[in-house]
Amino acid sequence: MQPTADQRRWMYRNMVLSRYLEERIEALYMEGKTPVFNMAKGPIPGEMHLSNGQEPCAVGVCAHLTADDIVTATHRPHHIAVAKGVDLDAMVAEIFGKATGLSGGRGGHMHLFDGAVNFSCSGIIGEGLGPAVGAALSRQMQGKPGVAVAFMGEGAANQGAFHEALNLAAVWQLPVVFVIEDNAWGISVAKQASTAVPRNATRAAAYGMPGHHVADNDVEGVYAAAGEAIARAREGLGPSLIEIETVRLAGHFMGDGEDYRPKGEKAGLTDPIPRYRAALLEAGVLDEAADAALVAEAHERVEAAIRFAQQSDFLPPEAALETVFV
Amino acid sequence: MTTDITVPADLWEGDTEGVITAWLVNDGAEVAQGDLVAEVMVEKAQYEIEAPVSGRLSIAKEEDEVVSKGTLIATLEA
Amino acid sequence: MTTVTKSASRKLTMARAMAEATAQEMRADPRVFVMGEDVGPLGGVFGNTRGLFDEFGPERIRDTPISETAFIGAAVGAASDGMRPIVELMFVDFFGVCMDAIYNLMAKNTYFSGGKVPVPMVLMTSTGGGYSDAGQHSQCLYGTFAHLPGMKVVVPSNAYDAKGLMTAAIRDDNPVVFMYHKALQGMGWLGTEKGATVAVPEEAYTVEIGKAAVAREGQDLTLVSLGAGVHHCLRAAQALEEEGFSAEVIDLRSLVPLDRETVRESVAKTGRLIVVDEDYHSYGVSGEIIASVAEHPGCRLRAAPKRVAYPDIPIPFAPTMEQWALPNADKIVAAFHQMLNEH
């Protein structure tokens, strides 16, 4: 399955947009945190898990989805939210904790909910899978179209929830696609030290579903595997598992010393964005002028969202008591 | 004889500034060579400062003060 | 060779105190080992296994997959088979994925066996917020764990107690949940409470599980708290002293067993009680402490007791909302003023 030229540019643009967003968040996050790194300080307090390097997973999958399809994401959600079309202004405002944020600042960067595009995420490992299965079940029971995609890291494949959700989706033949973003590290623990099989895609066999393995963080490899899995789900043929070898170009979280990573390991990783850019230029899908315009437009979109967030107010503190129930 | 305790140049990579998060010995106390005396934090990573010799500790940089590699943080009087 | 004896004023952060207790017990007892996420070369996300991997190696300091049900369940099995495991649940908020291993196995197997199959293990877990980590990484859940019978629960407020309680927990033949507040660990990035880094003896010692401490003596008011809340109480007591009131501060240190006697004795003296708890307001530690005082026949309260606790809401991310919701010294002082106005 080959993406069209438009889809290629869409994927590239969303990668650029996501990365620039992360770069700006990184800089803003550090405001107030140097030289003393106190997580509570600065315009963006709390933990911050950047997705730099993992963009191919998000765009290659979401290129096949509409706003009506469901996505559940992880503690590292920004690239997926961007690709799924989450309202960027409201998302960035949420990351700043502002009143105009998706939840008025109650959730923050690990708990982004945008019902308009059926996107949500959770800070607990493996806990996006059950809700994706349930959303797919809901569509099946209501006779409505749509697929659910659950993103997770490779560490989540060792959680009970992973195995239970895959089995449940398979036994009920639900329109779900499970996507593993394998960045090789669960905080400080290397995948090979925590996972009994070299490839998590092989675990799909245990639940009678297709298992796809995408090597080398390949954007169009993700596109092809996701296209097949999502088409299969839409046809009512049941769930699939996709494992993508991706890269974590940043630390687990901001401030991570990463002393646990072998020397030189990170330097050997390939940034997927310049590589895809070169491929698109080579293929004639993009030229230098179009690229410059696309990048400038994406940057301006991010800057506009940041301005929106910065200019927004916080909710009054007492609003903390609201929306516990509807 | 007075010996300086400075932040070692190889304590962490790069030239980022750090902060003293804890003195693990009170000012004026006797410490032995190799004793852990302070913790320095650089972003989320914590590094240890040991006494290079034995002696009476005189703190020059208090907790929460910002330090760089080479900063004199205390002296030891033998 | 140096002959200088180390100063009695040697201080440790709570993270180091936990690691030192663990190392000393591991040297003394080959049955003791540690399992958890990032407890190995990283030394624990909150620093409490730092240095252990270098000394004891991967056989006894075991990094686990993100599989809490499996490794906490495994600790139960190992404990009942002659080992003394220490396991870490990185954030107490993650208990949801593994609570069966904790409260149906760890907490009940001793009873199911009529006391013949003990479960000598320690479950250490981080608690607390205040740094905008939002509702899945900031809870205390003291009441949740203390409510369920069959496991001891300790909550240190400083490094001295942390070392002594950890040593006691490892030596205990029962399961002990060791709940440490992130702000007390001495990790500066979490906004460290300086009062938690205190002098700690080098030799191994225990702090009795089930015995509260009087952190400050007073005559007019009893403040009862645990963990980080003790430091809020000490600051409030300082502020009240400037107003001419003398507040006694009780550091519970242990929730199971709960030292009701020390609390009652203090309230019998002061006649006024405020409980300070970063856990949720309802159905928790604060209610239990007040009930323990009120139900006692000797209860002679001069004023209705009060609690300064977390509102019954998920913990919000935005610092404006989170800081507003957290207990602090000002709220304790205000509660006392209100108490005086009501009587």
C-alpha cells in the first residue's frame, strides 16, 4: 500500500509540526527550571515526555484515520495528538494548564482528551488498550463504522492489560489496531532486558491476529502496515498488532540524565524527519520552495498555539472542585 | 593545612550549572577522607561530592546555591 | 589509615537512608533482595536504591519489566518460600494494575495459612504531589492501604525514621508497605523538604513499627499528621507559637498498627485536635484519627476536631488549582483560628 503524494506531504507536515511543537515545549519547559531544575517551576510544570523521533508511528497510522475513529495514546502523546487532529490551541493551552485547555488545566500533558476527534491518553502504562477495545465494541454493538487504535510503548507489552486486551479484541473480532512504538527503552531499562521475545509482533500469534513488524522507523512502512490492519478492521475481520522500531531522541522525560544509555548509542540514531524530507525531495513530491513554505506554515501554526496558551488565563483555583461529576 | 573542596570537572558531562541540594555534614564537623559530604543536582541527575582529605569542614556554598565545575564549595582544615 | 570517627552530625537524605538500610540488611541477610522498575543501574527514579546495584549486582537488585502484577505476586511467592524481597511500586498511583497481588495475596496469605505461611516482604512506593504531576502520579492513598487488613503500613517523615522503619520492615515477618513522600526524598527536582534530611546513625537500628513520635511538644492544640504533612504542622506550630499558642505535633510514622494511645494522650492534654493529611478528605486517615479520639471513653475535647486534608477530587494538573487544594501551614493556622472562633 503506497501513500499518495498528498498523503506523503500530510505525513511530513505533521511530523514537522509535531517536532517543532516539542522543540518549543522543550525550551518553554526549561524556563524557570535553570539552573535549579524544580519540576514545579516555570510556565510548564510537572513531568514532560517528548516524542522526538517517534513521529513516523503517529503519522503513518493516523493517515488512515478520520476524526470519527478512536485513538488512545500514552504518557508520551503529543505526536499522536497532532496527527489525530486534536485542537492544537486547546492542547497547548492544556499543557500550560490554562482555562482554554482541553480540560481547563485539570489534566495536563499526560491526560489530553479531545472528544471532537475521539482522542484520549493516559499516564498509566498499558491502560489505553482496554478503552480502545471498548470503543471498538461500542461501534460494533451500535452498528457504527470506525476503528479504534491503541498506541503503547514496547514496555506496555509486558503488562497484563496488553495480553487481556489483545485476547478480548480477538475473541470478539473487534475493529481494533494495537500499535507498539518500540523505542527500545522503558525509562532506564533496555527492551532486551525486559522482554522475553526479540519482537513483540510475534506475540500476535498467541491471540490469532496478524502481527506486523516495521523496521527502522520507516514512515511508509508504518503507513503500509497500518493501512492493511485498519482496512482489515473496517471490513470486520478483527484486530491486528503492529510493532514499529522507532527511536527516543529525547530522554524518558525532561531532565533525564540518560547515564544508563550506552555511550554513542544515541548518536547512532537516525532522525526520521530529515530522512523523510530527503526522500520526498528525491521523489519529487516536495521541492525546496514547497518544503520551506510547509515548514514555515507549521512553525507559525505552533507559534500561534503557544501565543494562544500564553495569553490565556488560569481558571480560578476553586474550579478544581468542578467537573468531578457531570 | 587548608584543602579546598571544589566541584570536580568530570562530575558530569557538559558545562551545565548545578545546585547543592544537600549538605550531608554540618558546618564545622570533622569528616574523614572519602566521606560523602554533599549532593549536587544537575537537571534531574544527582552527583556526590566526597571529602578529598580528612579535616574540619567549613561550608562556603550553602544548600540551594548554584555551582559550576570548579566552584569552591567548602574547605577542610586538617 | 584515617582514624577520624565520622561525625554524629552526619546527615542523610531520606532516599539515601532507605538505600543504606537496605544495603545493611542485604549484607547481613542473603535472603534480602530488591525488585522493581528502574531500581538497578538508575538507582530508582526517586533515589532509594542508589548504589545497591554496584554493590550487590543484578542477581539481587533486579530491574523488572513493567509487570507489577507479576513481580509483586512473585515477591509474595518468594517471601513465602524463604526469601525476604523488597519490591518497589514506582508510584502508589500505579497500584491499580496490581492490587490483587497486594491485598488478596500479600495481605491475606498469612491469615489463610493460619499464620503458618508468613509473607516477609516490603512493598515500597512513592506518594504525594505538589509538583504538577496530575492525577495519576500525585496521590497519597494512605487510607486506601491502611484500610485493608493484613499489611503493616509505615510513612516516614524524615531520614532517621526512614532508615529505622526500613530496617524494621525488612526484619519484620509480615508484609510492610513503606510509603515515602516524594518531596521528602532529597531529590531537588521534586521540591525538597529540608526538614527531612536529618542526622542518621551509621549503624543499623530499627524504629518500632506502630509507635508514633511526638515531633514537638505543646499544650494548647494537637496536630496529627504523617509524611510531608508533619513538616506543614511544624511550620504551623512555629507560627502559632508567635501568636502565643503552643501546638503539639504528633508524627504517626505508622498507620498499621496505629498508635492511637499517643494521639489520645496528647489530645487529653490539649483538648484540641487538627489532623493534617495530603490524602483525600473522606474515608481516610483524618477520619480514623478523629474517630479514634472521639470514641474513647476518656475523650474530653474542648472544641470540635478539624481536618486539613485533600479535597475529594482527582488531583488537578494546573499549579494554581493543585497548590490551592494541598494542605499547608497557613491552612492549619486558619483551621485553629476557626476552632477558637467557634468556641
